[in-house]
Amino acid sequence: MIYFDNSATTKPYKEALSTYVKVNEQFFGNPSSLHHLGLQAERLLFESRKQMASLLGTEAENIIFTSGGTEANNLAIKGTALANMHRGRHIITQQTEHPSVINACQQLEEHGFRVSYLPVDSHGQVSAEDVAAALTNETILVSIMHVNNETGAIQPIQEIAKLLKNEPQVLFHVDDVQGRGKVPLNLENIDLCTLSAHKFHGLKGNGVLYKKKGVKLSALLSGGNQESGFRSGTENAGGVAAMAKALRLIEEHRREHGERLRAVQQFLRKELEGRQDVIIHTPREGCAPHILNFSVERLKGEVLVHALEERGCYLSTTSACSSRQKKTSTVLTAMGVPKEIADSSVRLSLSYENTRQEAEAFIQILKDTIPTLAKVQR
Amino acid sequence: MERIYLDHAATTPMHPEVIEAVSRQMGEVFGNPSSIHSFGRTARHVVDTARSTAAKSIGADFNEIIFTSGGTEADNLAITGIAKAMKQKGRHIITTAIEHHAVLHTCEQLEREGHEVTYLPVGEDGQLRLADLEEALREDTILVSVMYGNNEVGTLQPIADIGQLLKDHQAVFHTDAVQAYGMESIDVKAAHIDLLSVSSHKINGPKGIGFLYAKEGIALEPALFGGEQERKRRAGTENVPAIAGFNKAIELAASSLEEKRELYTGFKKQLINILEDKQITFHLNGTLEQSLPHVVNLSFPGTDVESMLVNLDLAGIAASSGSACTAGSIEPSHVLVAMYGKDSDRLRNSIRFSFGLTNTKEQIDQAGEAVAKIVARLTNK
């Protein structure tokens, strides 16, 4: 079995699983309870928050735990919009963002906000100049993802951050769901940043919104005022502890195996480039080391994914969230890829556990698979 | 010293079989249910199975269950979702003064956004009066949110009567069943319930998961936007391992419901009997009859909450002053204020005991003895 769908979700680390089980067996209390068990759970939550913060190079008070990346993106965008609307109602984002950003922005448009969806170039990258040009006196938020989930394209986050440093009234949100653990990101000049645990071998149902001190945010969930009032709901202490552990481990793996991951990707790229019928969408420069998006001409992406699965290789068409809808990828469309080619695209996404041997085996399987399908499709 | 956990209304330990179910999912079936390959399909199957289990447990249909990150999110989605989806039909909401903060604070937020909210009072028994509800009901009322069973004092509300009353009114009927689910047998169709919130960690399931039942045809504006999970009503990758654990927890809760009701009702009487035998002065907050079997809230005149809790904790007994969510800081319980007024002594001397998995008759004996001893000491008897 070759699992190349790590951008959809990753297999949790064994250590993360055992942390989760241990916490739930021994420290199951409600962190808000005043008794012994509650205090233990609260202490554990505090330690996890501290560990998370130190791994992100920030302070514990800047960490808001959420139910995942979608909630963190919704909270970042709608939360800042609501809290800052008296200063302006303009938001800047770009066309290849994850649906949890795009759809949250569209919802705000229904409530009277104006949103600029900046274009990307053929590499899938937005330009900092375009961001600068789109700024108005009404702009309150810029939301740009770090690493694109379909192509792996890296956005010029530091350049935009530098630009926005001169615009103190504009908040900068970065969706780092796909980049975390793969491409380092300094949070220094970023106001809000989204992480999702199950993309770095933590557990589903856990995420983080990093919120720089002083940034105004309205809560989306009202209730018991957990997470300093920014996110009500009983804390999932086990999931949070497992997430902190997973982040620590993946950062270790990045340092130790980062080169190897990049080499596996390079190998796959070189092999695919050697084929006349393959078009690679992931940019050569400025891409994350774990994603490779390509089309095999005249083969529907879905057909290829299923055929590869029969041979034990797991890939996906577009992002998992939209793959069941069978729509043309909006990301590739924004990059100027023609519909027919975009409908042929598949995404291969690696983890540090994938090896060169797996990549070699995959290439062979792909070589064997394509001719059988080409016949069927004609 | 054996620690005795009598705070199951705050949170419950996961059942060993639930832990096993969660672990199995995390290790083997880690796929994203939206992926089209077999990992994705297997994960989808886990989610579908749990959806059927959840639906069946309250007499609902498969498509009427929306998985959320917990009870708080379910309450928020129900209330805000209706308020936004029905704003053309009216802006009036009715709830009660004793709801969980996930309901009350959401209503307060809506008030700031131009909605009008009526907070119905309750009697000393903790129940609302149907006549009050009838009187508060207006043509432009769009939502009535009344909890099934109260988390602090355990009082049950006349849910079926409210459902009957609202059956032919445009107002949508939401009930927060977070404390009642798994303890009361619930039939949403028979009781004419439109929306119902459930939390997994209150029934020995994992934290971070819950569901909202939303009757087919109820218009609900989603709160989280993104992928098209949960039929576009709740975006976000499904929390498959937690959903698998929740599925197991629901099965266990459903199969042991009658047994638990009897056991915990017995515990409640046992605790009260011990205190009476020891001639401790106390008052029951609420009633024994219209109450959740696993929650009992007692007022001990002459004591104060803080020294009670500290002493109980030292004696190895975990209990609570009210809901865990308000417990972080000891503020007077809004539930007791609604029942007994803001000047009542009960606000400062009431303790909630709540029973659950692993509690035994022996533990209740021990706890009763310890409570009696502490109260006697604090009141210098």
C-alpha cells in the first residue's frame, strides 16, 4: 500500500494516539471543574498550550484551540470582520484559498462586506504588489494561505507581511494548514494563523488559531467562555495534548528528513516530466516539498485515482473537501489551466514516512496503469 | 485514598469500549471521509454508521443528524442558525432563565444584533409554566429554546407539552438535551422537537464531538463555511475517530438506559437517606420527581460553597458548585437565582452531585458519610 494522500489527512503518530488514550484514561476531568481532576486537566491543557506556543515561537496566551482548521479560518475571518467592522468593511484574499476561507468571505459579502479575490499567476502565486494595490482605507483584513492544498505553491507571506507592517490597521491572517511541519513560517509579522492537527499526524477535531496579543476578535461560539472567551465549549484536553506532541514530532522529522522528502518529490517530478502525456501543475520553484499536482492528458483524474487505488496507490483528485463534488478545480482554473486539463489533474501528497522505494514503485504502477486506461477512454 | 468522582454532569470518563473504538479508528481507518479512495470510503462508512445510530437513538432520520464539535457548537448552530435563516419571519426568541450558557450567551449576542429575547422565569421547582410560554408567544416568535433537563439541578422541563403547544406555530422548537440524552428516553417526533443538541463527553464518549438533530425541512444558516461536509450545514473534516467513539457511547447508553436510571435514582435516595440519618440540615434544590436521575443539588445552610468544595476535594470527593463552565470562578448560579431569587442563602451553600459510570453503592455510602462529617464540622455541630 502506498499512501500518497497526506494533504487530505495523515495517519496519526503512534505517540499522539497513546497521549490521547492516556489523557482520557487518567485525566478525563473538565478543565473548568474546581476539584482535583479538573485541576489536573487544566494543568495539562496549560502545558499543551505552552508547548504549542513554544513550538510556534510565541506565548501561550496567543493560542486559541478550535475544533480544526475550518473553524479556525472561520473564526479568524468572521471574528475579525465583526470586531473591526466599525473601521472598515473591506477584505483582501486570493482566488486559490481553501473553501473555508473563500466561503467565509462570501458569507461576509452577503452581510455587506466587500471582498477582493486577487488573481494568481500561472505558478499559482499571488503578488505582494497586487495586495498593495488592492489596499484601501476601508481594508481591515488580508487573508492569504501559506501553502496551497492542491498544488503546494508557496505564497510570498513574508513579503506581504513586510508590506502590511506599514499598515497597522490591516490585520494579516495566514492559513498554514498545509504548510505547518513542512515549510517553516515565522509568525512575527502575522496577526492570525490557522493550523489543523490531522494534517500533521495529530487527531481530527483539533486545530489552533494563533492570535497575536491585542488583535480584536469576536467569538463565533458563545457559552462557557473557555479559551479566554474566544471559543466556548469544553476543552478537548486529550486531543490538544496529542496535537502538541504531533507538532513536536513533525518538526523533528522536518529537520531530520526534510532533505529526503524533497528528494522523493524531485525524483517523482523528474520521472513525470519524462513522460510526454504528463503536465505538472506544481511550480518548480516556490513549492512545498510534499505536494505534486499533475495531469495525464485525456484521462479523467477520477478514473486515474480509482485505477491507481486498485493497484494499492492512494492519491486524490483535488482537495478532499471538494473531491466528492466532481467540479473543475478552482485552483487550477485560477492558474489559467484549461478545463480539460484541469479535469485530468491528480494530487500526490507525501509525508516524511514515504520513501524513495515507494516513489519508484508508484512510477512503475503509473506506467503500467496509463496504457490500460487510455484504451478504455478511447 | 480512593477518589470518588461525583461530577459526571461536568464531564464523564470515556468508557473502555469507547477508547478502544477511538483507538482503532485512529490507528487503522484514518482516512478523510471526503476522499474518494477506499480510505475515504471506509471513513465515510464509519460516519454513516454513527449517523444512523444517533438518528435511531432519538427516533430521527439519517439526514437529520449534523455532527458538531460538541454541545456548545450544536446550541450555537441551532439558535444563531434559526435566527439568521428566519429573520424575514420575525426577530423574537423565547428561552428560559436557567439555560446553559451556550444558549444564554448566544441569545444575548443575538440581542446585541437586534433580536428580541424573552427569558421565561421558573418556579422553585425549576420548571417553567406553560401559561407563561403561551403568553410570551407572539406572531413574530421564530424560536423557542428550552432545555430538556437542567445541568445544575436536574429539573426536567415539560418538553412534550411545549412541543404540542408549538406544533402549529411558525416558531421552531429547540431543546438542549446535553444532560438528558442517554438518561431520558427521547423521541423527537412524538415530542414535536425540531432541533436537539447532544454532547458526547457527557455520555462517556470522547470530548470534541456532539450532534445537532435538525428536522428535515428546517432552514438553518450554517455557522462554519468551507467544504461541503454534513450536507453543507457544518464544514470541516469529520472527526472520524471521535465519531466512532461517540457511536459506541450512544450504543452503550441506549442499551443501559433503564438500568442506569434505576441505579442513579437509587444513589440519589441513598445519599439523601444518609444525610437524614446523620441529622444533617439540607434542602433539595428542585424536586426528586421531575428530575434527571443522575443529578442532585443540595443546599447546606450554614456552610459556604468554597469551604465545602475544598473539604470535599481533600476527602477525595469530586463534586461541583454548579456547571463546570461557570465553576472556573465561583459566581452565583443563574439557575439558583432564577429558582430562589438573588438573596437566597442557597446561592452560597449549594453543591451538585452527579452520578455515572464506575460509581458504586459503597462509594455513595462513603461520600454520604464524608459530606455529613464536613457539614457537621463547618456548622459546628
